Amino acid sequence: MYKIVTALFVLLLINACTSYSKLDSVMQLVKKEYVTDINQTKLTDNSIHHLLENLDPHTMYLKREDLEKFLIATTGQFAGVGISLSIQNKLLTVVTPIAHSPAKKAGIQSGDVIIKINEHPILGMNLEECIALTKGAVNTNLRLTILRKTTQRPLLFTLKRTYINANPLFATLLDDSILYISIPSFNKKTSLELKQILQKYTQREGIILDLRYNPGGILHQATEVVDMFINKGLIASQKGRLPKYTTSYYATPSHSDTSTPLAILINAGSASASEIVSGALQVHKRAIIIGEKSFGKGSVQTLFSLDNDSALKMTIAKYYLPNGKCIDGIGIKPDIIVKNKLPTIKRKKNISYTKAKKTLKQLSTGHISAKYIKSSSSPTTTAKKDGFTPKQIQRDRQLRKAIQILKNSN
């Protein structure tokens, strides 16, 4: 038996060495014999990109600029237009525009498909290549040509890059008794900021957590937020191929608000960590979920440093709600489905790659033209710093429904 196991191990080792040797041989031959001189660094980077793009949309190679942007996005400000992107069905798709960003103010929506960045058609490009094309200095313009299921013509947006602040939570009292809290993302300060808000607004008869267009962020921040509203039980678990990536998160009994009526707003732009919060509190029957089905990202990524200038962000596990359900590719279904007046993209009506390719050809030949969208100075459902106006609440059907339910619960 020992000899058989040893033989199998040696065979696997030989196969692994052969694979690495083959890849190295190809790269060396290209470097030495190819018709034109090839930059070795670029060749290596491209090889890594193509290797990873066959795994999942969230595993990616981060070069120095991408790595810096990723790290800053979880801690503070970064330069850009404020869009969370993913490759879905081979198309560059908007997961969500970040609250108060140029993208959000311009009216870009979750589910929009980008087919051109500036003058570059991007069909067939990987996520890293697309993100590289979006980069630029603050106060410079970025042009995006977008397909949207609810429009006949492609849409052309011109966005001015600015500093995006991914940190702050926004809180205000509605009708003098309902505490409204907008959480735009989950970074390292989220749970602390939420704790401070709850300590400040002690006279409250209901709480609304607005997680719409929240693309997620740091996992343990999401579990800490859930812990503020339940005092026992499983919050979430993650399971990976390796035991070290398998763990569970449980609520603690201290400093939890288990009695104030709680409503959570979600939509198609709510993903990852925001789905953990809404899903866990829904399973524990601690909150009522209002809005539209969430995005459905149920995987966990971690960062592996490759050298001083690059890193690998790789999916190492999937997370599960307290009922054992993984919502990857499924999303959270609200307890009460309420659609806002603004059109949204339904998952079952995704734009096809064939349609995107046809539209690009029509644009290049001049058979159609993109409709230019003039940027708005403020998003439809964004609260002003001093609170919501009655008109804003009236236009936001999801928020209005949450207020109504919380009032009726008292």
C-alpha cells in the first residue's frame, strides 16, 4: 500500500512539474523566437490574466495601481467615477454605482452592460483590462457606452473622475421617530460608525437600514453589524476547500438592540456583505426585508501578496446564511417586493453577448448612434445632508413602504 501511495504521489509531482515546465517552455520560446520582441513583464501579466479569467469573476490579478485602489477602497477615498464592476455572461456589467458618486448621479444602474470605454470596444476583454481603461486623473472625463434592457438605443455617459469616499454612513430621523441609516459599503470603519449612530439616536421607534446599491466589502464588518441586532445564534458561515478557510460567525449577547422594529432596503445592487446582513437578519426574523431581489454574490475573497507591486485576489470560500443556504447566483428575496419607479434590470432578461456585438457593429458603421445622457446634479433617492424632503420620500416607494410598516408595528 505504501508503495502504491508513493507511486501516485511521484506521478502527481511529475505531472505538476511537467505542466509548469511546459508553460515555462512556451514563454521562453515566445521570448526567444517570436517575430517581434515581447516585453517579458507584459507577457507574464497576460498569462496570469488568462489563467484566472477561467475561474470566477471575482478572482483577479492586481497590479500595483489596482492593488492600491483595492486597499484604499476598503479604508477611505479613491479616485474614479464610483462603479463596482463584474464580468457576467462574458459582458462587463455594473454591479452597483457607489452612493453619491459621479456614476450614481449620472443615473447609471445595476445591470447596465458597458460595451465601450472611451473609444475602445471592450467585448472579449477581461475585467482587469477593462478596469485599466477606466483609469485617469481626477477631474478628467470618462466616456461609457452602455446597453440597458429598458432602452432601445445604447446610452452614452460622460463622467468626471473625482475622489470617491466609500466610508461614511448617513443617518437622519424620519417623522421624528424612524432612524434612517444608509450604509454605502462595508469597510473597516462601518461597524464603529453604526455603533456611534445608534448611541446618538437613542429615542427611536424604528430603524431603516438602507443597503441598496451596497456592493459589499469586508466580511467581518457585516457580521458585526448583524451582531448589533441579535444576541444569540449563527450569523453566517464560510466553507472552503481548505479547513483554514472554513469558519462560523456567532452573535454575542452584549450591547445588542433586539427590540426596536427593523426594516432593511435592498435591490439588485445589494451584494456580498450587504446580502449577509439582510439574509441573516431575515432568517432570524429580526428584520423585514423590503425592495427587490439582491445581486447574489456568495463568495469570499482574500488577498495574496505576490511581490511589492502585485497581488492575487482569490476566491477561497463560499458563505452560507444561518439556514445553510448559499445565495451565490441566487440573491436575497425580500419579504415585501416593492419596485421603485425607476426601471431596473431583471436577471432573467440579461442582455446577450450576441446583441452587444451587433450593437457595437452598428455603432461602428453609423447605422445607429448612442443617446447622450446628461448628468444630473443629484441622484433620485439620495438623502440631503439635512434629511429627506417630503417629495423625496414620496418618490421613493421602497422607503415609503418601510416607514409605513415601522409605524404600524408600534
